[in-house]
Amino acid sequence: MRYALLGLWLAVSVAVGADEIEPTPVEPGTPPAASEADADAEIRDIEKSVSGADEVEEFVPKKPLSADKAIALPSDI
């Protein structure tokens, strides 16, 4: 009987907690959500300012990188 009451209490508390979840209302002073076209335009502007494709120089190391050095491995790998 004790476990049944515990289970009933848990079910009721979960049901009451789930019932209280509501979407938050929009504050009157907040700006409206941006449209998808506005977001795409903003992304394009950011990509243009960050890309700098004509300024990229090829990296040429002055000494060999550790990944370029040959190592001896056993043949059974």
C-alpha cells in the first residue's frame, strides 16, 4: 500500500509539473524575429567580410614538419 501511494504521489506531481509548462509570452518591447531572408543576407555579408580569399598565402614550412618525417614500421601492421 505504501508503494502504491508513493507511485500515485509521483504520478500526480509529474502531471502537475508537466501542466505548468507554457510558452513564454513575448515582451512588448522586444523586436520581432528576423525573417529567413534577412538572416541569409546577414550571413552573406559576414562571409564576404571574413573570406578575404585574395589575401591567402600558401604556407611553406622552413623545416620539415614532424608529420612529414618517415618512420620505420613493422611489416605486420
